[in-house]
Amino acid sequence: MESQVLLSVKNLKKYYEIPQGMFKEKILVRAVDDVNFTVMKGETFALVGESGCGKSTTGRTILRLVEPTAGEVIFKGTNLATLPYDQMRSMRKQMQMVFQDPYASLNPKKTIRQILMEPLRVHDKFDKKERLQKVISMLQIVGLSEYHLDRYPHEFSGGQRQRIGIARAVILQPDFIIADEPVSALDVSVQSQVINLMLELQKEFGLTYLFISHDLSVIQHMTDRVAVMYLGKIVEIAETEDLFNNPKHPYTQALLSAVPVKHPKEEKSRIILKGDVPSPANPPSGCTFHPRCPFAMEICKSVMPEPTEFEKGHTANCHLYIKNEEEIKHAVIYS
Amino acid sequence: MTVNFPKVPHAANTQPLKSKKQSAVAAFFSNLMRSWTGMLGFLIIVLLLFISIFGQWIVPYDPLLADFGKKLLPPMTDGHLLGTDQLGRDIFSRIILGARISVIIGVTTVLIAGTFGTIVGIISGYFRGWIDVILMRIVDVQLSFPFILLVLVINAIIGTGLRNIIISLAIGGWVIFARVIRSEVLALREKEFIIASVATGVSRIGILFKHILPNLFTPIIILSSLQIGTYIIAEASVSFLGFGVQPPEPAWGNMLNEGKDYIFSSWWLITFPGIAIMFTALGVNLFGDWLRDTLDPELKGE
Amino acid sequence: MLEKILQVNDLRIQFKSGKETVQPIRGVNFHVNRGETLGIVGESGCGKSVTSLSVMGLLPVKSSKIVSGEILFNNRDISRLNEKEFRKLRGNEISMIFQEPMTSLNPVFTIGEQLSEPLRQHKKMSKSETRKTIITVLKQVGLPRAEQIIDEYPHQLSGGMRQRVMISLALLCQPKLMIADEPTTALDVTIQAQILELLKDIKTKNDMSLMLITHDLSVVAEMCDRVVVMYAGEVVEEAEVNELFDRPLHPYTQGLMKSLPSNNERKSTLFSIQGQVPKPSEIKEGCVFANRCPFAFEKCLAETPPAFKKGEHISKCWLQEPALEEVKHSGEPSIVIS
């Protein structure tokens, strides 16, 4: 694959301030804290992590559905983070989003025709007749038909609604789609139908996906590269197969080991993590994972680890891999 | 596994969907039939509208015509169904004509207060920021004033009469709309389908008109129907205190006012207008409650 | 022979909504042996939750009705108990854990106050005894600082901790049967692993039976001894867990397993069962799965298959009819779709 950068996210931050009344200091929630990654054209890049790790916020911040606190989002050479509202609006025809909850993401008062027409209308694509043609052919592509045009979302099942949500995202033929947990609200048998649809559409329209999910088996199946997030930070990035075969960061290792077995006879050695994810309002010092990490060292409590590079663009942010003691001392002094 | 499945392409879910939607009117009535309180409210409202439109043709006597020879007749005498008042005017006719005043005041006030309050609520809820802070503080200040007192004060300043009572009621009433609609807008703003439209590239104004407004329709209807009852009662109270619609024009409130001196000798002077007010308020509220239960998706199962 | 602690025989439940009646449970049979974990798997709407609610006597009284069948708990039919009799059973001999740990605790009471409820209901204990029992149970479910948590409110705890509190609530009266309805669905994978581990642990320690309701086959593989697969209000297959994963007999079970991403080659088109689950109102004569089944033939559309037994492996599919064995092995299966 010829690799061409489509999107690069640099030092992206999203902090929320929670006022605590007049005289107390505001609490700062670091939902996304200095996130860096690049997405290549045509690939499926995954953000994985547990609830509250900031993966959804990252996705929404890239699309400016949430305003970033700091950092750059460079999409095809344009920094989206500082783009004026109207220019951003017209950029949206190149980047779309699929949402998790197919029940909440479709306006209950609109028919399918209105829902699918809207993107064409706001970006003024095609004339009126062509638009309808386009809507109908899109419906057929996602496995529905013309017959569904004048129905309301509540008349459809969860799987069908998700198809409509996907049709809405793809109808403008964007280059880039952010899919935020697109299949986690669906039943297993419907889930596989929707995954297939997304894979097919990717082939047909040459789409690039940013796939946000907590479901490791889905990620293993359909993505090319994965970034693992923990408490607003990326702790490891690798090619999907590489990550699943050879996870470096202790958190990734624990996460992978926690996935239930596929067959009752399968024996799995588990790394059971202690306790729960700390609050992003009050993250631990140093490496944010250290209170739960089975390999935590002294240095982890005070120094935030920098990414260490392994082969094939595999990086992990962990002190275990900073072997040079000099370096450690250096890091301590200058932190 | 022993057997192999043939590969099936991702399938069209062509399961039969619900048959063509019932027409809205049929659905409305079949729903109404299920609730006797809603039905009762609806019937009272229909009756009220009917007499306020056709009142002048069904009154047996001229409601303004004084006949001192026939004053203070008890009900069911001399062809006066509900008796006559201290000037000998037919009470039944006056109540029927008074209905029109009540309906005009209720409906017009809701239109004015509702429109203004909704606009303020939308601006406040959708744009937030300093404009929201200012508007909501105004609302807070006004809400700390008793409604009736405020209406009376405004009336005292701008004068009495039908037009002025509507103005004062509307000034007193818009805050409720502003408050409720603002909170609806705030909730809607965060809904995923709104965020989805932003992601599609719809402009701010487009979001407001195409997505937020249609979803405000239901709460506006519900709130309006409930507020009409409040305004009718408020008008009666204000008229009773002598500030509202002025005699000899028959309004239920001023009928009560005029009749209060005769309360021990001629009970019918205040009893029948009182019952009229009660039934109207009851009918409007019953219907409003039913509307809320029917239209509110929180209460209605998916 | 194993002792059956719970037997559900030919259970049929009807629901009324408006003028229509639907029957989401149409003849369900299964049992739970003493000390085992029985998994009930199925997709949303298959009736697995309704079945578990009926065992707990928690079906809505006005709108639902057990039309026929019996639920034997320790050989006593509990399907027609009144509310008062059920209250003696619930939380005492049978207890339940729900999916949503966030909403199943009352936010205005402390953990201790909520946990003392079942003890007051079923056991005569002094206040200090109650407190001691609660702290023991909280420790047993692996909550740190049990002495403090007892006086805290639900919002002070994380999701995983709340689910632990729910489990301790279910454990308090040492029930013989615990029903867990999707206990880990709302939790993250690492927390899920903790909770599943905990459930296994307390099950052996307390000599309980566990009825685990889930949509997740890997949770079943992890936890269960036997499995019941439900589809559209019927039990379509029942087997020992290894047997089920090695040799699923019903096409629905096979389809479910084949559609898991982990059972497909990376990036390939996933196997998927076409169409969708029929609504209870759409179910006609014949096999409930016939309209989605790649092997369906005339008989499937006409007649409802009985439960065919192969030892302990039960499946409700005409392909398992002994006379049809040859058809299955002769070449490509025919596809008849209505």
C-alpha cells in the first residue's frame, strides 16, 4: 500500500473545566491529554480503550464537534483545529461520522428521505432529481430499498437504523469516516452484517476509517493499525496483528488477556488488573497507569514515559523499555 | 463444524414493516377514546368553543338589557334558566357571552406569551453565553413576583379593558414559556441526532430551524394547553378585583364581582359564573394532561 | 443423578399490550443442576430476560400471564405463588443481579442501608450482627475498605465496585440459586474479567447454582457448565458447554458462532445470519428459525420441530430427525426461503 498521510493529530488536548463554586479552584478534567497519531489514506485506524479513556472525545474533537483545547488536526494539509466555522462546515463533506446509538442518532421527527437528503442539500450536491436517485441508490447499497423512503426511524430495527446512519455518512462520498462504536449496540448476528457492510463500503469507495471501539475482537478483525488509549493518553500504537501478537505496554497486555476465551477448552493466563480506572480529573502522577501496573517501578511514579519505538512503527509509552539507566536519570532530572 | 454454510451476502432486511400509518386524526380519536378524562376535557373545550362562536345566536335574552322589574329572580323563574342579576339581566345569557371573553383572552394571551417566551427560550438555550445569562436573570426576577400581583400592577399602569388585560397577562406569562423551552432546547442540543447533523455539515441556523424547532412542537402544544387554563382563571381573578374587563361587558370575573354583594340573598349570581370558570379550567387542564401523556415520548413506550 | 434445583417445564408466557396479546415465551424447558452454572444465550428479544423474571416472580402483574407450564424450585412449583410468598423466596433462596449497576442501587441510601434490607426481610438479626454480616460479604466480593464503603453512597463508587455491591446484595442471604442477567455487559473488559472471576469464586465457595443470562458466547465459554440457546421465545438447543462449542447442532447456534469476528479470517467478509429475528406477532407455524435458516426445507415451514435428543444434547431442528440423517450428508443443502 502506498502510504500517504490523510490525517495527522498533533498534541491534541481537550480539557473540561468543572466549576466548583465561587472560591474553590476549578477541577480540570483531562479527557484527551496530548494525543498524537497519523492516519494513512485507505487504512482503518483504531482507537481502543475502556470507557472514559477519551477515545470518543478524541474522535469528536477531530471533527470539531467538540472544540479542542490545544493541538493540531491536520487533514489533507489543512489544520482543522483553527479553521473558521464556515470553512469547517464545508470540510465536513470530506469527513463524516457514524454514531454508536442508532436509536439516538437519527432525528425521530424526520423520514429516511429527509435524513438522507440533508447532507446533499446542505452541501448543495446534485440537482433535486439526481439527489433522490442518489438517496435511493445509497439505500440499496446499504441493504434497504426505495420502499423505506418515507418511513420514520422508529419503524426500523437497531441494525436497520445503523445502516441508515452509515448511508447518511457515506452518501457525500467522503474520504474519511469516524465510526464511534458503530456495532457495540447491536446483537451479534446483526453486528456481523454491519461490519461486512462497512468493509464493503471501504473497498467500494476507498474510505479511510477511524474506528473507535472497546471490542477487541472487532478491532482485530477489521482494522490495520491500533492506538490503545488509557486515561486520555495513547499508551501504545502498532499494526493490528503486531499488537495482538506482541503487545508491549502492560496495559495492552492486560487488556488483551482480559478478553474472554473463544472456546471453553481454551486456557488463558490472565493479568487481572487491580482496582478501577482512576478519574481523569485527578490522574496519577508520572505514568498514569502505575497504580494498577504489575511491573511498576519507582520511576513510574514520578516520570511520564516517552514513546519507545520498536519495529514497524510499533511504539509504547513505558519505562520498561527505556533500558539505558543514564537516560532514566536524565529523565528524572529534567522532568 | 460439520456442515458448511453457503456464503450469504449481507442481507437486505426486508421484513414487513408496520402497515401504512393510521391517519393522524383517526389516531388522535382512538387515543382520546381510551382516556375518559381526556375525552371529558375535549368535550368541554368543544362546547366552550361552540358557545363562544355561536353564543350571540343562542342567547335567549339580550345579556346587556337591564329590566329592573325582573331583578334578582331566582333560577327557573319567568323563563330565566339561571335567574337574573341585580339589574334584571339574564344570567344564562351573560354566562354564554362571557365564554367568548374567556376564550379570546385565553387563546390570544397564549399566542402572544407563547411566541415571545418561545423565542426567548430558544435564543437563551441555543446560543447560551452572556445573552442566556441576561435573559434568564430577567426571567428569575420576574418569577420572584407573584403572577397575579404582577398582572394587577401592569393593569393599574396601562389601564383596564380587554386589550390591556391580554397585554398584562402576556407580560406576566411569557416567562414560563421561556424557562420550559430553554430547558428543552438545552436537552435537545446535546442529543446525538443533533450532533449527527452538525457532523453532516448543517449550519447553525439550519440546525435550529430544521432540527430543534420541529422537536419543540410537542412541548409548546402541551404547555400552551395548560397555560390557557391559567390565563382564564387569572382573567377572572383580575376582573373580579375590578381591573379586567369592565362592566357592562359580561365576563365571568366581573359577574362574580358584581354578584358578591348579594351572596347571602341571591346565591345564583356568583354560583353559576363560578361553576363556568371551574368547568372551563377543569376541561382545559384535563385535556392538557391527556395531551402531555399522549405526546410525551418519555411516558409513551417506544 | 444430579439434583435439579430449578426446573422450568413447558413455560408459556403471554403479554398484553393494548388490545393485542403476544406470547414472547412459547414452551421453554430447561433445568439447573445443583452447583452448576447454566448459561442462557440469545439475542435481544429472544425471551431470556422474561424467563428469568418469571423465575423471580417479577413479571408485571397486569400485563403478563403465565399461560401454562411450571417452574419447580426444589421440586416446588413457584410459578403461581402470590406476591407475599414470592417475597420470602426472593433475595433469600433465589437472588438476582441486574445488568445496569448504575441504576439498580438507590442513590439516596448508603450501601449499608441497602444491604441490610434483605437481612431484615428474611433473617432475624441484631443491628451489630447485620453490620458484621454485611462487612463480611463486602469483603468476600473483594471490595477494599469494606468498613468505610458500608457508610458510603452509590455515587461514590465506580461501576465495577457497584456491580460488586450488587453481587454482595445477592449473596447476603446465601441463596441456593443466583440469576445473573447480563452482569458484565455494561462493564469494561478488564472489569468484566474481574467480575467473572469473582462470580466463579463465590459460586464454588457458597455452593450455589448460577443461571447466567448473556448474549456473549465468550462469556458462556468462560463461565458455564451447560448452555441453553434461546431464539424467538424458544429453547432451540441445549448441551454441555464443550459439546456445544465443538458440535453445535442447530443452524442458529452454528450461525452465531460463525459470525463472531474471532472465528473468521481477518478482513474477510464475516459470516452472517441473514434477516432478523421475527417479532412475537409474526411467528407462524413451523420452525421459528426457518425464515433465516440456510438449510430450511418444506417441512421446516410447515411443522414445528420437536426437541430431538442425542444423549444430553438437545436441539429443536428437523435436521436432527433420525430419518433425515442422509439428507444432511448428501451434497449441498437446499435453500428454501419464503
